Amino acid sequence: MKRYEKRLGLVLAFFSILLFMTASQGMTEDKKLTVLTWNIPYFEEGFNQWVSAFNEIHPDITIERLDKKGSEWSTFYQTQVVAGTAPDIIDVQGGLWLEYASKGGLLDITDYLKRDTDYTERIYPEILGSWVFEGKNYGVPLYISKTLLFYNKLMFKEAGLSGPPASFDELLSFAQKMAQGEKTGFMTLNFDWLYWPLFAANGIELLTPDLKKAAFNTPEAVALVEKLAEATASGAINKISWTGRWVEPNGAFASGTVGMLHAHAPAFLWFKSKADWVNEETVGATHLPGGWSTPNSHALLISKSVKYPDAAWDFVKIATSGAGAEALGKGTNNLTGDKIVNEQLFSYFEKELPAVVPVLKTQLEYLDKLCGNWPAAKDAEIKEAFYPELQNALLGQKSAQDALADAEKKVNRVLQKR
Amino acid sequence: MLKSIFINRYTMTFTVTIVVALLWNLFILFNDSGILSGRVVDRNNQPVADARVVLSEKTLLVTAPRDEVKTDQNGYFRFEGHRLYHLYLEAMKGDARSSSSREVRLYFKGQNKKLKEPLVLGSDR
Amino acid sequence: MHRYPHWPFHVTLSTICALMLVPFIWVLKTSLTGENIFTYPPSVLPQDPHLFYYVDVWYTIPFFRYLVNSFLVSLIVVVANIVFNAMAGYALTREFIGKKAIIILFLSCMMIPFQVTIIPAYLITKELGLLNTHLGMALPVMSTIVCIFVFKASFDAVPRSLIDAARIDGLPDWKIIFKVMVPLSQSAIATNIILAFIWSWNNFLWPLVIIRDQHMQTLPLGLSRFLTVVEDTTGALYAFCIMVLIPGLVIFLLAQRQFIAGLTTGAAKG
Amino acid sequence: MSIIKRKRTRELLLIGFFLAPSLIIFILYRIIPLIWNGILSFEFWSPYKPAEFAGLYHYQEMLFYDDVFWEVLLNTVIFMLSSPLGILLALGIALLVNAPIRGRNLYRTIVFMSYPVMTVAVGIIWQWLYNEKVGLINYILMSLGFIDQGIPFLESFNLALPCVIVASIWQVVGFYMIVLLTGLQNIPPSLYESAAIDGANSWQRFKRITLPLIRPSIFICIVIGIINSFTNFDLVFVMTQGGPGHATDLLITYIYDEAFKLSKFDYAAALTVVNFVFFLGLALLANKLSGGEAGAVETGD
């Protein structure tokens, strides 16, 4: 019986030691900027280049680097915001930033861009425009990517198809041709608005130009959704298109059972690394008919709560132009927002990674055909209101009319709500 | 009584794990001089003298040549002191190249290894 | 208890286990081959399996560092859970005013999902100055209601006669707990060890929110390294999951030896 | 008289001391956050704006305009009602592995193994198992000739939720088993022996001894089942993100999205409060049904 007392004693002693140990740790507060990146933990060498370049201008400021996965990124960021310790420089994907910008959480960098023309001139104006909210600039591109159409040439040959589809209807008919057994013809990623080019290609607008009302409930839209639903039911369109995130669609395409994949550029290296059969001869990269695409670029933005805005801006410039941008491009195999740097990057990729060049080429074409990037304050809420209803129609739960009508109601309600 | 506290299956498992780990590290300590040796032959299985052998670290993101040596008259080559655990070897002489860069994966950084299969020169196209 | 044949047991259990194992087979297989699970038709046996994905995992994240952190946190959690829950569990076996209220309070605490407490919990931890510490990671799970009830249940099952006897011997309550009750509740302790360990070991969202410092990260936080869009780390991802899983299984194997029927009376006699 | 009084107070102090550590933790990390949510639910608040009073705005929104809320509530209830299946399965397994048979440790481990494994990985695996074209389940069904067309499990509005439930049962059954096993451990074999002497068959023994004596454990399992229906979040998140439509959205995934995806913390807080009240009610009911006192039982002997 005594041993239990001894055990308890020992345990408690040990416990108190641990308490002491851990409690004696703390954080040191010095002059620092915190940078929160979006799921690029492997990007280390380049990041350190940024830091050393930054410290040449601001030796007194230390850089703290954080990186979070997309699914937890906003959880972390917003918790930090509430706690008043928001990361100063943030790397954001999609429309998430609109929420923050509209609520006044981000720093307006318009004047910086006006001031540093030598920097601003290097950046593609169309892409810079993706981070303008109510006439103010909030972000600059860290790396650029937009959706394109990958197609499995082997399956095309099998189905007796020569080239990529030239029109939207051809896209569907091609998909239909290739679909049988475990094989499906077409698949798209669906997070953010990545599937929207399918709608834009058919001239459908989500919102009225003033972004005040829903504009998508038109006969054309109904017809299109019906088409898509049919194709999905018949297996021409793989159902993962409407349910999966990115792992599953890319994995499925890599398995060689999907004819066409509508995805963003980084997907290419992912499924290439997963399948030996993928190379220039077997996988084509082209535009969706009409050249429409949804940008999926990442931007650097600055939190309103930043202590040293000028220093933060300097860091942003280092990271998104010149040598810093080049480091990022090489480190993540992406193009940057810096025209000059992209020239160098292309020559680098032709040497090191020729397979990726045709894919990246598409990223700089049809910059006038970007869609799915409306600067609507409630972007995320609109998405949440719209997409589930769309799924209803696409997966045959509701008729296209009803689904779009309901979606319209919901979206309008979101837009009217305070 | 004390025995029951210090010698029970929890502590035992823990200690055993530690010991195994230590042994493993000891083994590493004596086998991580980063020596990688092998030989280069041509298609008729003849050794190839002073062919360039390039050792490169290659992940999906970085493809960086890290070291390079020449083969001796018997076609043998030997790298020393690399700190890689996943690397690729490629032999070349003049315009002849080894079929495809040979992937080598090791159990720890700089593990000493002797390639059984020689790199075959000019066996492609 | 050997009056009935054993083979029906084995047949049923084997079938159940076989079903339970299916997803695992693929986790294991992928960790050994890194092959694409979407390949068709599915193959059960791995083609040329190798252990190198485990090597990748070890080097891609500071595995050892994370391991140590996870271990420290889990240690705090497990120890705290056993002590605190045993105490609370015992208190609930006694009669006192407001007992019902306490039980209801506990029940209601269970009904608050963690995800909705993130922000306030973060602020509180900040006030306590425990951000970025092992203790900070451990604190929210240092006592768990499920385990309190587990203890209460097995304390309730302790024959009253024993306790009364101990009372008459004039033992103070804390002695009664740790001399009479706890020895008779081995299985409860085992359960507590297992569950507490696993909860803290797999805890993901909380460390993610309160840990900024690279050196303080725990194993589950290494996950993001294996889920990136540009790299295919599938093999490594599954290898990682297995490596994270193993300690939990070891603990389980160790602790579950405590589950030997008849312990109660056995001890009660002596 | 006064002595007894002092004894009572001393005892109360003692009990208080025993409860203190747990209580402090729960107050810090459960009660206060709940209050925070409660207050928030009556305000317009975002991380960037100072709060202003909103009255019942969010509650009206939820109850009268947000049909998604009702949908996810229904899903959650269905999810919860499915937990007895898991508990029964677990009870069966627990009884089996509690018998003195060879290799029971192995069986226990295998059954338990699915609980601690990281959801991210198994989520992806399950998704593939259910896949319409290349999934294992469809593959087996087709090769056995039951069907000639793959069933789109996770893409079907009616099947998706059951599929997720199956996966979640797979995940949690080991947990139930452990808790029930603990309960079975508390039963003195002497009772069985005496019952056996009275010539009670195994079913009677189960009904008269086992069942009543593991009531507390079953209570715990039920409560866990309730909790599980809104805390098992990762699985839904990885497998379906609540889709298709909202067919697999649970209250918790919905709340999480509202809060952190849409940063509508105030609305999420209102949802949280309702969620809390609803499930506390259920838990208290379960408590009543299991004889109060968290299913306590008088063993005595």
C-alpha cells in the first residue's frame, strides 16, 4: 500500500518541476516585424535572402517568420488580431483579404505605390488591380497563378481527339467522348471561385457591376447549369469536381483516368511528381475556351496594426521585386508579379525544369480575361451562400431553376444585410 | 517499493527506446563520412576512365549539383563528405551521358554506400 | 470461465479487426510506396516498399525537437489528469450540498466545443503569460470531465465496506483515495493514461494557435510541411501519420495490461 | 453536536479542495469562454470594430432567416442519434475482448488503433474508399456483381451523411470500447460466480449483473456520443467540408466556418449559445435516464 504514497509524492515533485521549467519561459519583445506566409514552409533559403536584404536597410529590426496551412491560416491570423498581436506582413490567397480590408484591418498602400514608381512600373498593372478595394491598393503580388486547362493527351488519342477543345460545347462533348468505366472526361478545382471561368466563358455575371445585387439568375445560366449537371450525371464531368479540394482532383488526374483538369498552375508540379507518365508529350497545358481564368495569386498585405509601416513596405518591396522575387520564383517554381524578373525566371526554368515552361507561359496570357475576383466586401459570404446551392443543382438534388433562384435570394440577402 | 516506481514496464520501455536510439546514433557516428563509391562502364560493360560523375541534391524544388569527381582508369569513382540523404548521380564523358540520373536514397545524412550497379554510359537513344 | 469454446470469439473478433484495419492498410502501404491511392484498380500489396519516406519525415521537420515537446506536454497532461481527475472523481462519490450543481456544471462544460473557445482561451492564456510554453499547451486539457466520470464510476464500484473500514481505521480522505480507491481502480487509471495521452498528443488546433516559436512546436504541427500544393509529399504524409501514431499505441499497449478482470475483488480480499 | 458540525465543514472544505484544480481549469477554459460567447451573441462585433449592442438580431437571423442553421441542426441530431449504433458495437467488442481469450490484447489494440490516428490522413483514405469511380468499396461491390455502376457515396445528398457517420463510428468505436472495458473491469467476478451457482444462464447474467453495473460507463459513452456529434469536426472537414450543399455540415463545422472563414464571430457566438443550451438539455436528460448522479450505481455487497 505504501508504494502509492511514494508514487504520488514522486509524481507531484516531478510535476512541480515541470511547471517551474515551463513557466520560466517567455517571449522577448524587441523591434520586430512578423511575416505570416501561406503554406510555403519549405521556402527557407529564399526567405532568409529577403531577411538579409532587409536587414541591410533596417539592421535594427528583426523579422519573425510564421507559416500556416490554408485551412488554419485565418483562424490563426484573426486570433492574433483580436489579441492585438497581428502579424504585420501577411501572405493571402483568394478573396480573404477583402473581409479584412472592408473592416479596416489592412494598411492602404496606394501612396507607397505612387511614391515608388520605379517599383510599381515593374509590376503587371492588371494583377496589381486584383487587390484594389474601393479605389485603394492593399496588396502586391507575391507570386502569380491562375487557372488553366490541363489535358491528358493519351486519353485524347484513345478517344480519337486531336487537339484541345476550341469551344465550351466542344469541351463538354470531348469530355463525353472520353468518359467510360472508371474514366471521366473533365474535372475542375472548386475552392474560392476557381470554377467560375466555366460560367464566365458563357457570359454569365455573378453580380451587377456595382456589386450590389445578384445577376447570375438568367436563362443562359440555367441552361449552362443544366448542361453541367447532365454531364456530371453521365460521368463526363468527374463528381470530385464539385466536392473535392485540391488533393483529390490532382491525385485523380495523376492516376490518368481524367481527360481534362481545370486547375491552377501549381497543380502541375504536384501531379507530375505523383505520376511518371506526365511530361510535355502526354499532358497539354492550354486555356479554357475563350481564355477565361480565375486568378489564384498570392499577395503580400500589411496589417493596419503595423508598428513600422515604412519598414514593412520595404520588406514587401524586397520580397516581391528584383532578387527577392527571383528567389521566390525559383524557390516555389512560380512566376512573380515582376515583369523583369519573370524574363530571368523563364530562362531559368527552360534550363532546369522545361516541363513547367508551357504551363507558366499560359499564366501571362489573357490577363484581360480574369474572372472570379470581384472586389466585393462580402466575397466569402457570397461564396458560402452561392456554392452549396450550385452543388444542389450540379449533383442533381434540385433543378437548375430552383437552385439558382434560391441562390439569388440568399446572395441578395447577404448583400443587403448589414 | 522503489523498484516498483523505477522498474516498471513504462520506464523499461522508455529506457529500451533510449538505448536503441543511442546505439543507432553510435552506428551513424561511424558511418556518416558521406562516402559514396561506384563505377562507370560503357554499354559493353567496359570501365570508363576519367568520366565526370556529378552528384546533385534533387528535390522537387531544388536541383543543385553539389559535387563532382572523375573516374580512375578502372572506372571507379568516390565521393566523400556529402551531407545528403536523397541524391542523384549522373555520369558523362564527352557527349555520352549515363542513361538517366541514378537516384540514391540513404537512411541518414552522409551514409556511406557502395553502388553495386555501375552507371552505364551512353545507353540512351 | 473456460466453460465455452473460444473459436467463436476469435472468428468474430478477427472479422471486426479485419474491417477496422482496411483504412490502415492503405495508410501503411502509402507510407511505404508513396503511390497514388487513386490508381485503378486498387492493389492491396505494396510494390517495392521502402522506408525512405520515414527518413524524409525525420529530416524535413525538426522531428526530434517536436517529439521532445510533444512528450513534455503529454507528460504534464497525463500526470495532471490522473491526480486531478482522481481527486474530483472521489469528491463526486461523496455526499455534499451542491453536488448535483457540480455534476451539471461538469456536464455543461463538456457541451462547449473547443473550437468556439479559441479566442477567449487564447486571451486568457496570454493573461497568464503562458503563450509559447509547454504548460500553456497542456493547461486546457489538464483535467478532463470524461475521465473524472470514469474515475467516479469505478470509485462508486468500490465496496462501501472497504471505505468504511478505512474510515474506522481513521484514515484521512486523501489516504483513502490513494490507498484504497486508486489501487482498486487500476483500469480507470489505465483509461485515463491512454485517453489523456492521446488527447494531448494529437492536439492540433490549440498548439497551432498559441505557439509562435519554432522550437516549441509539437509533432502534429509538423503536418503542414507534408500538405503543400507544389510538392507531392503523400508518402511522407502517411509516414508522418504513422510515426505520430506509434507512441500512442505503445502507451495503449503498456496501459491496457491493467485491464485484467477480477482485479477489484482480488485487491479487496487483501 | 458542534463536533459533527466541524466535521461537516472540514469535509466540505476537503471536497472543495479536491474539486478545485479541475474546477479552476474548467472555469478558465470552458465557462469564461462560454460567457464571452454569450455576451458576443448580443453584439455586433468583429476583430476590427468596437462592439455595439445588437439585441436579439443574431438570434432572429438564426431562427427566422438562416435555413442552413436548421439543416445543420438536423444533421447534428441525426449524427447524434447514430451514436447508439457505435456504442452497441463497442459494447459487443468490449464483452468479447474482456473474455479471457488468447490474443485479446492484440484485438483491443487493433480496434482502438483507429482512435488516435491523425484524421487528415484517414480522411483522405475514406474519401477514396467512397470514391465513385476508383474507390475500393465500389470496386468490391462491382467485382462481386452487386452493382454495375459506381455509387457516388460522398457526392450524393442522401448518402453523404451516413457515409461520414460510418467513418466516424470507425474512428470512435475504440474509444467507446475502452470506456466500457473500464466499466466491465469494475464488476467483481464474485457476483458472476454466485449468479452462476444460482444457475443463471449467460444472458440472464448479462441482464442482471453486467448491464446494471456498467450503466455509468454507458452513460459516459452516451454523453461522448452527444459530444462527438458536434466535436468530431476534423473528419467532416477533411472528407466533405460539409458538402455537398450542407448535407454533412454539423453545427460545429458551421460555427467554425461562420467564425473563422467569414469572421462573423458575433453570429457564431449566437450559434454557440444555442448549440450549448440544446446539448446541455440532452445531457441532463441522459443523466436523468441513467438514474441521475452521472449514472451512479450502488454496488454494496
